[in-house]
Amino acid sequence: MKKRSEKQKDLDNLKTDLAQISTVILTTYQGITVEDDYKLRRAVEGAGGRYRVVKNTLAELAGAGTAAEPLLKNLSGTNSIAYTATDPVALAKVLTKVAKDVPAFKFKAGLVEGRVLSIAEIQQLASLPSKEELIGKVMFLLNAPAQRIASALSALNRNLAVVVNEAVKAEKFGQ
């Protein structure tokens, strides 16, 4: 059993984490094998997040005064949380994939940028393109007009060279 000082340290660490994040997804972990739990934790870390199994009282106390407070109030049953300060779409994608692979892993609710999400909204979030994909698309759209201009300008030089070449050929045959 943990000492009171260790419990307070856990509370302080979780409260610090929750104060700095923008996305929290509340899940249940009951029935997950150790191997699946290990894979889940590595996948969440790979997406830039953290995954913790929490006691309901600890979660409620740590969430008090943070953006996650409405999500972590009056919890019951076995709960775990996944949270990130970076990309909520990446976290939702990872958790949705795990939920498909591991039937025992289930969503309860989520919180993104202060807005509580339902299970359906979490799955919609997971279907969005990632931040990197969106940046790539925007860069392509910004680059496309410049690429067309460069192509049009080089076509002028190429066309001029073809016309001059044809004129030279006509001169040789005309003599």
C-alpha cells in the first residue's frame, strides 16, 4: 500500500499534467491483457500522449480546477485516461485503432479544447486527417500556383528555342 506522501506526489504529478494538456480521453481498461496494455501505452506515447490508469478519487482531485474537471467528476467503475498537449487527432486515431483490435478497451468520453465529446464525436475526430497531412495539403496548395508560373515561364523559353531552331532549319533548306 502506498504511503500518503507517495499518493500526494501522484496527485501533484497528475494535476500538473492535466493543467498543461488540451485533450483527455476517458476509457475503461477492464479485461485488457498485459500485452495489449503494453502495446496501447507504446502507441499512445508514439502519438505524443500519455496513458494512465487512475483511481476515480485521484482523477477527480487532480482534475479540479483544470479544463478536464467536467470530464473527471463523479467517475465510477474502472477508468483510465489518455491525454496529450499536442495533436488530438493523432491520439484519437491511436485509441480508435486499439479499440478495434481489443474489444475490452472502450471509450467513455473525451475532452478537446474544453469541449466534452461523446464516443461518436471521438470516432469522428479519429477520421480527420492528421496535423501533418493537413500541413502537407496546405503546402501543396500554396506551391501549386508558383509551380504553374514557373512551368509557364520555362515554356516561353522552350517555345522560343523551337521557333529559332525551325527558322534555322528553314534557312538551310531554303538556300
